[in-house]
Amino acid sequence: MPAHKVFPWFIHSLAANLSTACPAGCTHCLWKARQERIALHHAVMTQSQMQRLVAFGKSFGIKEVVASGGEPFSRPEALKTLSALCSRNLMGLHAITSAIWADTPQTARTMLEKTGPWSRLAVSIDNFHQESIPLKNCLHVLDASRLLGIPVTIASVEGADDVVRELPDKTRNEVPIVSQPLMGMRLMQWNELDAPCINMSVPYCEEGDAIYGCCGDLCEMRNESPLFFGKTDELPQKGIAEDRITLVKYLRLFGPVSLYRELTGEIPDGTSPFTSQCELCTSIFTLPQASEETTRFLNREQTRVRIALAEAVLFSNTRQEVNTVNIKRS
Ligand code: SF4
Ligand code: SF4
């Protein structure tokens, strides 16, 4: 089976778990239980692992590294190292932060200056985070980013974004807000789950050097995961197996419900037993024979044609979006 040494065209970023720790302690934290399990076999990413991560990203055409966690700003020295490596290799550095650390405007500004250069930042603001994190901390990071010329967005949650309205009008009008659907808090309807997985656009580095197709729950299967690509030091030579790349494309284009239907023959309806797409994915790949069945399904001529057509539509829509943005900016 051929191996790929580039990612599909829709992948431009690579995320890395810098630290499983997060001092915010939100009661709703969907990551907490997972981070605690990961911490059992996780050591913080070292400088040499960061070097291998950036070398791997560069050889696969990655344009930007996303510092993830836990809370990435709980390791400012690591961020400083990573930002230097990224800029030396002409890659951007992006992070999503809760802003728990930014208790004054000066702290926010000093931290961003010390850890940059940043290509962009996102600050999580929603009703759940703001139960534990003062909104003023978020404002400090938003203001400091704009002062330093760093593109910044607000990352919020659909239906849990009332708190965003408490920000000053000027901030709300000037900072783009990107809202994601609410996941992990209630059982979802099957039709809500039936959507492409947009997280498949960002491969993920866990345990310092293991690369997965996404940051979702499938990483917990470690090297048994159908989305485990390999280690950062081997991938530039070995490449990524064709079947893994095809699975990435399928989940990005059609999502896990479509795969569930194919593998089980069921057409589920009504309320699902899952609170997120990731839980559904885990349930699919723990079915007996799931890997073999998935490989068989993805290798069918009909599936390959469907993937190629959907990919062409996504490519065309993406180009139209880019053109629209360019027209608006000019
Ligand atoms: S800021 Fe995010 S990672 Fe940290 S405790 Fe809150 S929800 Fe969890
Ligand atoms: S839904 Fe599946 S493919 Fe998407 S992020 Fe979750 S585990 Fe990964």
C-alpha cells in the first residue's frame, strides 16, 4: 500500500499538546478526565521533541503549529522555544487560551511579547468558562493582542455565548467570533451528529511525538487508533499509509455517522446515546472487525468516487470563500 508524504490539501495546521495541565479547573471541563488519563503516560513535550515536530510539519507542508493543552500558556518557556522554531522554519504559531493567566493588562502584554511571534490567537469565551475565569482576563488578552498586531478571535459555543455580550461594544464589533456547536454536555440527536468532522483538518501530536489524524477521543486508542499516523522522527521517511489518509478524507467530508451507517447497516434516528461525534467515533472503532470493515469499505470503487466528488465540491467552496474574503478586503 503506498505511503503519502504530504497531507491532503485541506490540512494546513498541526496541533500539539504542550502540557496536560490547566489551572483553570472549570467544572464543565470535557478535557479533564481525558487529560488525567493521558497524563498517566504523558511527559511534557521536550525541546528535541518540538524540533522533530517542526521538522515533520515542514516536510509535510504544514503552515502553522497550534499550541494546545491543557492551557498552553502554563508553559511559557516551551512556547518561547516553539515560536522560535516555527519562525525559523517559516511557520506560524497559533494558540487557543482560556486567559486564566492574564490577571492584568500588563501580564497579558508581557506574556505575549515574551512567547511570540504569534500568527494568531483565540480566546475561549462562553458561559461555561466564565464560571471559573474572570471575563476581564479574556479582555486583557484580546486588548494586548490587538495592541501587538496579533490577529485574534473569540472562540465561543453556540447557545452558551451570552457572556460574550458583556464585553465592551468596541471589542465585540472588532474581534471576530467563531462559535462551535455545543458538544459533550447532553445526548445529541442523530441528525445533529450527522455532519463532516471539521477537526479532521488538524492532525494532532500527543505524548511528545505520536501523530494522529485529529485531537479527538480516538487518540486514546494510542497506536491501535485507526488515525495513528506514526512518530515524528519516522514519518518524513516512512510517510503515512494510504488507508489512513483515505479515512481522514472520509471523516472530514462525511463525518462518523455516515461510516456508522455503512458498517452497521442501521439508519439511526431520534436521540443518540452519544454526547459528541467523538464518542460515536470511539464506539465505531471498538466494534469487532471495525478496522477491516472500514478498510474494505474505503477501498470500494463507489466509495472512492464519492470521496473524489465531495473533495472537489469542498475544494471549489473553499476557493470561493477565499475569493470572497479577498474581494471584501480589497
Ligand atoms: S480552560 Fe479549558 S482545559 Fe482548562 S479547565 Fe477549563 S475547559 Fe478545561
Ligand atoms: S469525531 Fe472522530 S474524527 Fe472527528 S475529532 Fe472526534 S474522534 Fe476525531
